[in-house]
Amino acid sequence: MITIENLYKSYGKLQVLRNVSVELGKGKVISIIGPNGSGKTTMSKCILGMVLPDSGDIRFNGESVLKKYAYRSQIGYMPQIGKYPENMKIRQVIEMIRDIRKDAAVDDELIGLYRLEEMYEKRMGALSGGTKQKVSAALAFMFDPQVLILDEPTAGLDPFAAEILKGKILKEKKKGKLILITSHVMSEVEEVADEVLCLVDGSVMFYETISDLKAQTQETRLSRAVAKIMNEGYKP
Amino acid sequence: MNKIIKYVLYDIIRNKIIVAYTLFLLLLSIGLFNLGGSPDKGLLSLLNLVLLTVPLISIVFGTTHFYNSYEFMELLVSQPIRRSKIFMSEYLGVSLSLSAAFMIGVGVPVLLFAPGATGLYLVLTGVFITFIFVALAFLASVITRDKAKGIGIALLLWFYFALIYDGLVLFILYSFGDYPLEYATLVLTALNPVDLGRVLVLLNLDVSAMMGYTGALYKSIFGSLWGIGIAFAVMVLWVLVPVLASRRIFKRRDM
């Protein structure tokens, strides 16, 4: 569904992505892990066209996304830190995005589950970090997109809200969607993801299914398996 | 495009600065027309104040608005919308609302106290200056991510066009006073939209008689409809060049 080919990106002298090539298929939950600053967010932003790669290509259903915009109607994005216009109310933000994506179907399950309607008249600037995350989540899932890119979705959410989100992720996965999640919490990755893509210093260290990883390292817990590979260096 | 402009305008109107700006211009215009004896005198003083304040307000408001809308733009960039559309909506939203403020604040009093061609040129010049300085503001804002630096660059641009440039021109005219400079000054005028606007309006007032030989040349050029057309064409260039340059930078930058 999404093919990344020889992707390079640098911010000035800092090389963030080095020759990343992966194929991400539909109907899977893929977790992107890696140390801080390994290029996880940059990679997701490249798929969204928010960050423009230096070289390489990204294909969405076979077509290059570079310099395109319409393909984004098939992507729901939940940023790591949601930044919103401070003096807009929740209702206005949601209505605006709906207005922009007029033709899309609306799935407002998360708005209901998070009881956002009760806070519709609050200004975005007055919201707590967690509530902003809830708004981000609701917006990402709202248009029933084929692809979901969730950047550390549960960081900042209370455990109850995080559970709701995980349930929603699993539900959407059953519909055959591709879901990319960057996360540092291994237990959570284990719960929702099928495959793990590990980035280190901007290149892919490994990309395996969770069961393969466990089998290779003979560990029962994902966190231990990953730690083992990280320490020993990866030998495919 | 209209959809996004709608939200940009909504944000600006809530801001109330635009209302204060309108009232300020209105007060200024009515005051000046009531102070001086003839409407021409009023227009002349209004011209000088307009050419000083409109660029300043446009460039400062444009820059701060751009930085304050950064989150808004970031939110939209991940949606299925062209980046150039986001940028142009922001630009048109700011320029149109500032122009509307100018039309109400200066246009209406001019229509009441000094209707005529000169007044029309004054209003047109003001609108063009607004569009030009908002464009320069956006250019300053896309060059750097640092808000303080961006506003610094914007203020420098204002200083340059409103104050320093005239000094430079005077210096050149004095230093090379022995040579025929008529066409050189003409080019120098075109290189500063504020001066261009000033000359356009002045030549339609009687004071141009006092501007000597260069003034006579100006009059022969800008006095004709053809010359005025060229002057406005140069103004259009002054809008397009910074807008297109900054749009290009905006399209290629990382959010």
C-alpha cells in the first residue's frame, strides 16, 4: 500500500533518514520503534508530505506522493504533539476539517467515547495536553481513512482513554486498514501491532513480525527480544 | 480556496486589531481634512501620513499574523489541500482585510471631502501598498522560523523603503548633480513602491509645479494615462514578485 524507496532526508548537517526502503502492506498494524531522534517522526511526516525528502520516493497505491496532495484524503494523522490555533474552539476545529473534507464519510465514534461534545465550546488554547490528544485522535479516525499514522498516540492520554484508543485501533485493523504507530511502550506495541519496524540512526535495523522476533531471540516478551537484538546487533 | 480564506478572515476579525486600525485611519483622515483649508492640502498631508503608517502596519501585522497562524497552517498541511492554496488563502485573507480597513478608514473620508481623480489615486496607492507590504511581510516570515528574527527583518524592510531609501536617493542626486539624472531618478522611483505611490499622487496635485525640471519630466510621463498605467503595472510587479517568491519557499519547506 505504501512503498518507501531509498529515502534520504537531512536537516542541515544532521542526516535524519539514510536510505530507508520498506514496503507497508494493508490490513496490518505496524509499529515503528527506535531510540529518540532515530527518524520515526520524520518518516511519518515524509509520508504525509509535511517534510519533503532530499531524495528517494514514496508511493501510495503505486503512485508517487511527492508534490501531490489528494492522496492525503486517505490518511488520518495523529501528531505527537497536536498544535492547534489557540483561539479556535473544539467545535470550530472539527467543523473546519469536516468542511475541508466535505465528501468523506464521517466516523465520530471517538468524539462520543471521549465525550468531546461536552467540551465543544472550549478554546483549544485552554485544553490540557491529554484533551488535545483526544481531539487529535478523533480527527485522525474521523474520515474512515485507509491509512492511519499515529505518532506516539497514547503518550499523554490517561489509561482509560488509551484503552479506548487501542480498542479503536484493533477495530479499524479488522476493516483492512494500514495502521502505523510510533511508540516507545513495548507492552503496548505487543498488544496492538503485528509487525515491528525498527529505525536506528535513520536506517532500518529490522522489520519483522512480532512472532518471528520472539522466535529468533527465544524470548517471550517483546521488550526483551528487542533489547537483545539491540545489544547484540542485528543478524538476520 | 474560499473555505480557508473564510477561516483566516474569521481569525483576523476576532483579533480586533483590524478594527482599531480602521478607526485610527478614519480619525486621521477626518482630522486632516478638517484641519487644513483646502481639500488638496488635506490630501497632501494624508498622503504623507498614509505612506508612513500603512506600510508599517501592513508589514508588522502581516508578519505577526503569519507566525501566529503557524499552527493553523501545520494542521492544514496534513489535510488534502495544496500548500500553495493554504499560503495564498493566508495572503489574501490578510491583504484583503487590511485593504478593507484602508478603504473604510481613508476611502470613505476622501470620497466625502475630496472626491476626484487625485483621491482615487491615493486610495489605489494605499491598497497597492497594503498588498505589497503584506507580501514583503510573508517573505520575511518564510525566510526564518524565528519569530523575533522575522519581525526584525520586516521592520528593517520598512525602514529601508520608508526612510533609508529616500536618503540614498538624495545622496545620489547630490553626488551626481552635474550629470543629467532625470531618467535615473525615474528608475530609482520605480525601485521603491512607496516613492512610486507618492509621485503618482503628487503629480495630480498642483504642488508638482514646484518640483523643477525632474518634476516636469515626471509630469510628462505620469501625467498621461499611459504613464499611470505603467506605474500601476510596476506596482503589480511589486506585489507578484515577493508573493510568488515566498509561496515557492513555503511549498518547499518542512513543517
